[in-house]
Amino acid sequence: MMKAFSSLRSLMWCHWAMVRKKGSLILCGAFLFVAWNALLLLFLWGRPPIGRLGEGGGAEPGAGEEWGGGKTKVGGANGLAGEVIRLAEEVESELETQKKLLKQIQSHRELWEQRKQLGKRESEDTKDVRNVEEPKKSQQIPVVPLSHKIVDDTKTVTGKHEVLMVTPPRLVMKEQEHEQEDKKMPEDEVGQTKPNPQIIIPILVIACDRVTVKRSLDKLIQYRPSAELYPIIVSQDCGHADTARVIGSYGSQITHISQPDLADIPVRPDHRKFQGYYKIARHYRWALNQVFNVFAYSTVVIVEDDLEVAPDFFEYFHALYPILRSDPTLWCISAWNDNGRDGLVDPGKAELLYRTDFFPGLGWMLLKEVWAELEPKWPKAFWDDWMRHPEQRKDRSCIRPEISRTITFGRKGVSLGQFFDQYLRYIKLNTEFVPFTKLDLSYLIREKYDETFEKEVYSAPLVKVEELQQGGSLKGSGPYRVQYSSRDSFKVLARNLGVMDDLKSGVPRAGYRGVVSFISRGRRIFLAPPEGWTKYDTSWS
């Protein structure tokens, strides 16, 4: 009987394990609990009376020998006591087992409730969502379940070449990888891109020895709508104690990690003056590996310690994440306009966004998949120019704004102020909050964008640069087109019109399909190659 009971109990536990996997956790737990007790009662009721356990021995009068007679009486009493004790021990053991079972049901019930609540929120987020066409192949922006990772203030993650030191205790919420490919990007009822509000977008701040990182962190924390959805990770190189104290003063509002290898990097003699660029590339590689491989996030926005962000910085990246995820012809989202000086942008078009073939940096979003592609061949120095090589870009583009969502205040740095006094200090920072998540941004998908963009550019009247200058005959706000045909003609026209004239692998700053769009004397200007442009000439550098 006991063997049968044990077998039944094993079958019940197997069934319980199967049910757990199928999800009906609470109802099955209650059912099994009731069934368990019913079987226990049936077992106890079906046992022979205590005392009728041996041959001719009885507990009832007249059964075998007389109740209470001679040695049988003594033996019967002892047998009864032993049987009662044994039964009590069995009952106690089974009650303990049931107690453990109830605890497991309770713990799984709580976990189930959490998942149920998260599922309810996600179903509400994706309710009334329909699909939009995408180029070549389509992908679905997945509903990303959240998991939790507790990072203790004394914990050190140690690897062969990396040490992660997290100073404040905090809750790091990880995004799991998107599981569904080749699906369509969700849109709402009026065709507007609808980002998933539960997407986790960490902000990686690259820091070294600037105590003015405080200015950058103050603005990030001021404008951050949610500490859980936008965790800030400050990765510090250089080992600068004063800067470390400033970063540490933010406590649990940020996570502070330190790049462990502070040694000089062996370089050839003519590159000794570029030691700083080598260290920056090493730091970027280490920090991005932490974000993607240690913290296990699936995307990141990278800013440096000398950048100040706009009020809608987080809104901008949150709205554009689905576009980046869905369009394989994009590989980054940037908050920066290289020609974003006051006077070169339209102050009334804060919502205007562009595609650009030039990698802007200075506040940019990267996906884990792209990092997996870049990391094995990451350069030893000059990482940003390396990103602009055709081998890395692979004809992919970035998104940039008309008005920058970041500005730099750091004249001090390894570039020794290159471009800062001439260009960077005059970049206009957006001050108007644009609700990008409520706008239809599907026009940025390449098939839609290219057709509209080329039509707008090449339908604009072709004019000479002299007509645009003071005293020229042109009237109206444009747009107008100024044409270049060679590297030298581009540089001359760019200087005359006040935009940046350098090219990287033949790509002009802020350019798309060779076209640079900007404002000059209140008119929209397209500095463009001849119609029929097909590719960049990499010798134009």
C-alpha cells in the first residue's frame, strides 16, 4: 500500500512539473492540494484497525485472545502506543511535505501575478496596432519582457580582461533580445509609429578627467522621464579621482563603472601625440562590451562627458528606436547636426528629421547587433572616422535632426579644440519639446524618403551662389539648388555658404545622397551633385 502511495505521489509531482510549464499555476496547485488530502484520508480510512496487525492478535474483544488478558494485554498496549506514534510521525511528515508544496504554490502565484500584470500592460500597448509597409523585408518591434538584475555596491564582475565596479546599489532592468524577425513595424490607427513604452534605452556616458561631467549628468537626470526605462551608466577612464568623486556624488541615480586598464598603449613613434585617441578607442570598446555583454541591454545611446542634452532628448530616441530596429538601411540615430549653427537651421522646424550618410556621433544610438558586427574589427584609434569608412557603413544611413538635441561645451580634449571655436560652439540646441512619439515618422523609411527627397531637391530651381548672397536678385524662401561637380567645387561652395566643407570617404557632413540641406539667409538651400548621382567618390577626402 505504501509503495502504491509513493508511486501515486511521484506521478502527482510529475504532473505538477508539467502543469507548471503550461502556465495554469494557481488552479492546478489548488486542485492538487485538495486531491492530495483526499487521497491521504482514503489511505488512512482503508488501513486495518490498529491491533489487527499480526496473526490472531486483535484489538476487538473475541478476536484471537481476550482483550486485556495476560501478556497479550501488555503486548497489545505497547503495540497500540507504537502504532499511534508511527502514525503520528507519518502524518507529521506528510504535513511538512504539504507545507512545502503550499510555499511553492504561493511563490509561483506571486511570480505569475507579476507576469500577468506585465502581460496586461503589454497587451494594452499593442492594442489597436496595425502594420505598415517596410522596404525589402519587414520586422516586428517585439514586446520586450523585463527581467531584473540586482547590482550590489560591493560587487565586482571580473573577466580575463575586464573588471566592472559598480558603486551605487541599484536595480538594473535588462531587455531581452528581440525574438521575432521578418515581421512588420507596428503603427497606430492613424499610421503613426507607436514605440513600445516598455523599451529600455540605457544612456552610456563616456567620462575621463572632466569634473564638468556634472553639467552633462545634471541635464540627463533633469530631463529623464524614468530611471527604470533610461538607466544612466557612467563609464570612467583615466582614473581621475576628482571626476570619480563628482560621479559618485549622484549615488543610486546612476551606475558608475571604471575602465581597469590605465596603461599607455604602445604606438609607433609618429603616433605618440595621438595616444589620447588610442585610449578613447580602447575605452569605447570596453564600455560598449559592458553595456551589451555584462548588463545585457539590446541598445544604447552614447554621449560624452562634455555634451548637454535638449529637453526632448529622451523622447527623440524613444520615438526613433522602432525606425532603427525596422529599417535595415539604417545603422544609427544621432542627436547631432554638423551644420546645426544658428542661422543655418530653421528655428520653426524643430520636428524636422533627415537621413544622412555621414556618421555624426555626438549623442547616438547603437543596436547590439551592429556592435556585434563592429566589435571584432574595432580600430585601435580614430574610431569615429573609422565608422565613416565604406567597409563599416555599408551604404547604411543615420537619422539626424534639423536642430541638434546635444551641444558640446568641451573645448578641452584630445582634439585640442579642433572645429570648436569655428563651428561647435555655435551649434544651436533645441529648446522646444517635440512629442516625437505622437508623430508619424514612417517617412524616414528609405523607400518613402528617397522618392520624396529627390523630387524636392531636383525640382528646386538651380541657382548660382552669387544670387544667394547679399544683394542677389533672388526673392522668396526657396528651396533653391546649388550644384557642385567636383571635390574642389564642393569645398568652395560650402565655404561661401558657411557650411562645413570637409568630406570623409567622399561623404559631406550632414549629406544624404551627396546633398547637404541647410538654411542660408532665411532660404532653404540644397547643395547637391548633378541629377542622377549614384555613389560617393572615396578619393574626395
